[in-house]
Amino acid sequence: MLQEPTAKTLAATPAASAVLALLLTEGPLSRVEMARRLDLSSAAVTKAARPLLDAGYLHELASERTAPGSGRPVSPLAVTAEREYFVGVKVTTDDLVDEIVGVLCDLRAQVRVSVRRPLPDRSPEAVVVELAALVDELLDAGPDYRARTRNLGIAISGDVDRARGLVRLSARFGWRDVPIGQLAAEATGLSVVVENDVKALTVAEHWFGEGVGTDSFALVTVGAGIGCGIVVDGRLLTGGFGVAGEIGHICVDPDGAPCRCGNQGCVETVATTGAILAAARAESGEADMTFGRAVERARAGDEAVKKVFAKAGTAIGLAVAAMVNIAGPERIVVSGEGLDTYDLFEERIWASFAAHAFGAAAQAPVFIRPLPFEEWARGAAAVSLRALFPQVRTHHARALTHRA
Amino acid sequence: MLQEPTAKTLAATPAASAVLALLLTEGPLSRVEMARRLDLSSAAVTKAARPLLDAGYLHELASERTAPGSGRPVSPLAVTAEREYFVGVKVTTDDLVDEIVGVLCDLRAQVRVSVRRPLPDRSPEAVVVELAALVDELLDAGPDYRARTRNLGIAISGDVDRARGLVRLSARFGWRDVPIGQLAAEATGLSVVVENDVKALTVAEHWFGEGVGTDSFALVTVGAGIGCGIVVDGRLLTGGFGVAGEIGHICVDPDGAPCRCGNQGCVETVATTGAILAAARAESGEADMTFGRAVERARAGDEAVKKVFAKAGTAIGLAVAAMVNIAGPERIVVSGEGLDTYDLFEERIWASFAAHAFGAAAQAPVFIRPLPFEEWARGAAAVSLRALFPQVRTHHARALTHRA
């Protein structure tokens, strides 16, 4: 029996992989334009696109114009977004609720349906049971979702060994060496990729968000911790010792508060939600103030609480500047874990970034915006999609010229 | 007339380029071992090596043993180091002397001869005249040097546009938009590559020094400024806006002294030779103290001056840790511009690095050692050699697997 082709099998050659990746992220494009961007011959692009067209992953758009000179019609190629789907799940916990958030995305990483489920507890067993039920719910939400879905991405905070599908350490869940990839594969029957949540969101934004068209890109997340994913030359930095993008532990005040890392005055001691809340309680004298209440107070003009948010924004801007001065990304997105409080510190982030960015690095655009948990789940789906293109460094011209 | 082959023409195909680069940096190696590391067939390696052997760039070593199974003798291949030479020049200036330092290196980047010449002034014209005379002196120092040298690398501090051979800005020389590459090519008849001096030294150390065998590597230089070159995935980071590795402007003291960059309390305000000297003068009350005298005083046990060096070491360690936390290099070399004062702060650098490195990043080895100006000139020569291998990302196995 013939196996039906999948995006994975179709993207197995470098040329097909490059063509599909380029159309996924920047299509529709004509064959001539793709040939130019990928530094391939038009014949090579046509050959690579053929099986993708035959299998229904691509389609030709109606001719818009004729090619200059030849008079032949130009029919741009486009990805058939609904040909295959990808599920992404963000496993999350905060002071209020433990839950899993799942989305089903198409080939263009557009969310088709999303679902949230509360977690009864934080044990791996409970998470896998809920995860399997959530995946079922997503796959049942459309007539062809189940038949056309083979890949699941899981995003979770902590130290993740992606190659082994292992959560080595997740302080927030109390997990150590949990083979969540294998457990989830057994429970769902899907191919599973597990990734650190910040890295997953970085990959999604690089391929399908603000990072499109860049070789280097960074995403900073602010919430219970300060995270940062950095893409250099089309690939996510992983660090020689598994550490990279750790901007939360840049020292902003040598005489500052002790940090969980053992140092003093790290960015995390002033800019996490926990640090902001602690400082707001201390400033206001309200020992049982909630984060929501702190936000209200600041928005209502409480100078002491406003100052706490401003201090956090200044520290974040400094950390972003240090990262940009060192790693040199072309664009930066600063986001958070579902919080929508950017009005309280965005001006400070920009001002502090501008003050500390060195020379021309200050030109790097910094986008500040909230990303709800569904976007993080989409990041997990994007990682499972991105994993089908291991050879593609980036999604535009240089993808293939490195192989020239 | 047949053109004699050069390393450049011989390394024109991906396989030949990868074979030569591997042997340059890690040879001698057998064909079988090279095939394994490059993920090529033995036949492909043999085919790629043939023209290099014929042209005298490689030679076979005597058989050491027979191949297991086949009983055929294994003859490792080695680079014939003296087949081609490369000239490197470091253009340098400090409070005491302006000079150019030149070396002639072989294919293994071993220095064969070195020369220094003082500069009568800092004008581009004067530098080119002295540079041409220095290159002549180097090429005349051996019977076959002139015939076998085609490439010259120039290293200089400042903002260098390598692609155009242009020094955009060198504050220390007062140069702006000086086409030193073209001027030097006209004056010497050699192919010229111009590179920022820290980047040049980083490339040399990555290919021929502590960086051999790593995918990611960083070099930090301490002197009149604090510089840093970072290699990620086999390539030097250049930064989306031309800024990368700027660790000198990480803030170590928000209330610190004003920095030339416009901020306060940057690493450079406490750790450059100028900053150390100013602080030592202030601490000791000796307004005309020289840097050499400050070193003497610290070595003789003067607590106040020792403290100045210790503070500098602490700031350098913190900056190195921030860089490692963000970029994640596997190994780090901390060096200087010919100064030999590491005994005065190396312990502080290590202690501060260990305190600020995040988690497993503290395992990254930090080597601290002086590099005389001849090593910087060797860096320039290595850049002109490295430039012959634009497709090679790194010098070991992954060089070709990215193209697989």
C-alpha cells in the first residue's frame, strides 16, 4: 500500500524543503521569484514544486500577469493551508490557575480552533490525561482535522531536552526528568516535539510573525520570569552549555535584592510579576494586594505603584539593550505571559533601551505587545511544523546559498 | 599560459574547501577519518584531495598502520604548510607609540617572521607607505616568500566595512571612510582583506587557537577599550546593525562615572587601561603616574592600587558572564592588547564570572592570557586565509552536513 505523502516526506530534499518553507512563510510567489530568492534555477524550483502540487500541498493561483519578455503567464504558487494541521499545547501555571491551552493550526500557522482545560494537579500523569483529552477535542472540532494531523508541539517553561522529548527541570511544575514527549506520543498517537515555551514562541514569531524576513531576531518575555529567545543566522541559539538568552540575570543594581540565582540585583529581582507585586505591596503598605489591584492602582495614578512599574520597565529596557549590544538581532519583540499591562511600562522600556543600546544598535526596532496563551500554544504548533525543515536555516534567499 | 593553482582556486568546490579547511586546522588526518567527519564518501574525499596533492598543498605521510579489515596501508594527509604564505598586519596606536606590526604566516597560520615599524604619523598615506615597506621586508625575509604570497590581511581597531575594505571610523587614528584595502592593494600588489582587529583575532583563535573544535567561541580583549568577538555556529556574529559583542558598555554601576557612549558606569569606565590609570592616579594622589608604574605599585602590594585592578577584574568577569549567559559560547579567551598584567586581575575575573554565570554556563572555560601584537597581526593573516573558505561554517564535521 502506498503511504500518503506528508509535509515531512515531501520536504525531504533540500530544494523541496526550501521551496515549501519559503511559500509557508512568504508565499504566494512565482517560480521565477522563488528561483531568484533561493539561488536555484527555475527548472529546479519547478521540479521541486511538482510533488508538492501533486500531493495537494501547493496550488497555482490564477495568472495575474505575463512574464516580462516571454509573454508567458505567471502563476504564483501558494500553500494550501488546510492540507495538513498541527496541534500546539502550552502547559502553564501561575498563582491563579494551572491549565493547558491548545490550538490547532494550519500550514500557515493560522489558528483554526483553540481550547483551554484546567489541570486538576501538576503531576505529569494528570497533565498527560488532560492533554490527550484536549487534543481529542481539537481534532474533533473539524471534519478533516483528525485525518490531516500528525504532529503535536508541547511548550513548557523550564529546562527542556528537545532531542529526547524530556523536561529536565521545570521548577514551576516541580518536574524533573519527565519524558513528556514519549508519554504524549503514546496518549495521542501523534509525533511530538517538546520545547521550552520561550524558544517555541521565538520560533513561531521568527517564521510567522515579526521575525519574517530577518536573519536574526529576538523575543523577550516578561512574566513570572524574564525569558529570551535569540535567532542568529536563521537558527535558535541554544548555548554551548544549554544556556543562552538569559537576560533575566543581568545585574541592574549591585546592591539590589537577592535573586533566586544566588546573585543580587538581577533584572528578575525588579521586573517579574512577583517582584513588581512585592514592591507594590511594600510601597503601598497593602500586604494582600493582588497583581490586578497593583495594575489598577498604577493606572489610577498612584505615584508609588507607578514608580514600581517604571523601575521594572527601565530594567527590562536595559536588559534588552545588553542583549542587542551582544547578539545584534535585527528586530526584537517584547511580550508577556498573557498579561496586558504594557501601558504601564512600555515608554520606560523604549527609553531605557535607547539609552543603553550602543551606537547603531539603537536603530533596532523593539515591538512591545501582549501575547495571550493561545499565541504560546501556536508557538508550540509552529515548532512541530518548523521541525519538518531541519536543513532550512532561514526562510529566504540565504537558505540555499549556504549550500551553493 | 596555465595559471599556477592557488589555495583560493583549489578551494573553489565545497568538498575541496571542506577537506583543505579540515586539514589546515586539525590535520594530519586519514581520508577515512575525513570522510567520517565531513559526512562524505571516501571516494569524494579522495577526489577532492587529488588536485590539492598535485598542486603541492597536501602531502601524504608515511603509512603508520593498515586499515582494519582491508589490510591496506593508511596514509594520513597533511597540509604542506610552506606551500603558500599569508601576510598579516596590525595597525596600532597607544599613548606611547604608533606602529605597524607585521607577520608572515604559513598555511597552518604559524608565524615565520615578524617585523615592527614605527609610524611617523597617523595619516592613511603614512600608514600605507610604512605598510608597503613592512610587507616588502617580510617578503624579502625568505627565498620563496614573495613568490608564494598572494594575500594580505590588515587589522585595525574601529568600525570596519570588510566587504568594501573600508575603515568607516577609527577614533584612535582619526580616520573616517578610509579605503585602506584598495590603497594597500595598490601599494603591495596583494589581495587585501581589512577587518576590525578584535574580530580578526577572534577568527584566528577560532580556527587556529583555543577555539579549534568548537561551534561557538568568544574572545574578549581588554586594553584601551573592551572588545569582544563571538562565533556562533561557526561564523562571526556581525549584528543586524553592525553592532555585536559590545560588552564594554554593559552597566556595572548605575551611579558610576560617565562613559564615552553617553551612559554611566559602563564596564569601560572601570576596566580599560585609561580607566585603571585614572583611578590609580586618584587613589594614590600621583597625578603623573604611568600605567607601568601603577602595575609596579600593585605588584609591590599597594592596597589602594591593587583595589583598582581588582575592581576592573570584577567588572570584566561580570561582562564576560553576561555575554556567556546571552550568547552561550563553548569557550572563552580573555586577552589584551599586548599588556602582560593578568596576574593583577585574573582571580577576580574568574570569581566574578563564576558568580554571574547562570547555571551550567559557569562550566564554560575562560582562558586568560596575554597576546602580544604579533598575535593580532597573525589574526589579520588568518582572516586573509579564512576568507578563502567562505562556504565553510566551521572546521569540523558540520562543515558539510549543512549541505547534505
